[in-house]
Amino acid sequence: MLKDALGGYRGTADEITKVIARRPEDAEGWYNRANARSSTGDYGGAEADYTMALKLGLRFREAIAAYGNRAIARAELGEIDGAIEDCTAIIDRRPNNKRLLCTAFMQRALLKDKKGDSEGAAGDRTIADLLCPRN
């Protein structure tokens, strides 16, 4: 955690890799390494680690964050369909936090726009505006 605070993410990913080697079934280890990799721009590695963490099973809050972070990684990699799926996964889980849900709809709208689905994007924006009206 200290290295994270000081910006030493590469060392953190290396150290977490050692933890994963000892406990490969630990979903949080994969999730933490994914966050470290994402912060250094290793979106391919981050996507793979988020996928493994989700497969192994994360608590609700961490799973929601993992889907959101994986959506960002996938978007950076040009995997728009996968990023849309991750936003949809958040929406389907219905988190109680309206801002989080609103963000998932807005991000999905932006991704749908990139795909040329302006009708789908407009529908998502409408729902987001209902959840979090703009001032």
C-alpha cells in the first residue's frame, strides 16, 4: 500500500504476483494486481486479472468495481463490446448507489455512441438523467 501511495505501482504488481503464486485462488490478489497494472497502462494484463478475479468470486462491492475497471481497460484496448457488457453487468446487479448506477448508464451510452448505436445511447442517457438529474 505504501508503494501505491508513493506511485511505485510496478513494484506492487511484482509483489502481488508473488502472492498470487502462493494463493492462486485468492480473488482479491488478482483484483489488486489488476488495479496496479491498470494504473501503469497495462490494460491487457489488467483485463486478464479482472477477469480472473471475477471468475474466482469477489464480494459485491469489489465485483462492481472490477466490472467498471475492466470496462475502462477494455475500452482502452478497443474492445467496445466487452466494455458495454461490463457496464451492463453493473446495471444488472442494481447497486444501491444511484451515482454509480448513473455512471454505468452514462459510460454505456458513450460506448454505444462509439459503436454507432445512437438510439441505444439515447435510451441509456435518458435513464441516467432520471437517476441523477443534471443541474
